[in-house]
Amino acid sequence: MPDENLCKSRARRVRDLASRADPFTRKRLLALADRYEAAVAGPPDAAPHAVVTATTSEDAQRNHFTDGVKPT
């Protein structure tokens, strides 16, 4: 992650520049400031993954099927 103080400082400066820019440039500068702030916040949380661990081959076989019973 980039240095937090640097990203916050650049986001403030870019927002200040955007306040004095034409509409097209303002939109792009504000998007850039958002990216700097997102870098400080870090990546969004990922969806949790199901973790299945098996300690024996029997457990592995049972976990392979959703109801614990082999289909016939």
C-alpha cells in the first residue's frame, strides 16, 4: 500500500485543483482523488470462502458429497 500520508495529501491537492478546473477536467480529477483515497482504504473485503478440511480419507469422501451419503 502506498504511504498513507502521501495519498491523503495528493487527494486533497487534486480536489483543490478540481475546484478550479473546467467540468471535463474536474470530473477526471475527482476520479483521481477517489483512487488515491481508495489506496489508503485498501482493497475491498473479498467474499468469504468455504473451507473444508479432511483429516482422513473417510472424511474426505464424506465431504465430497453434500449430504454425506454417496449417490447410488
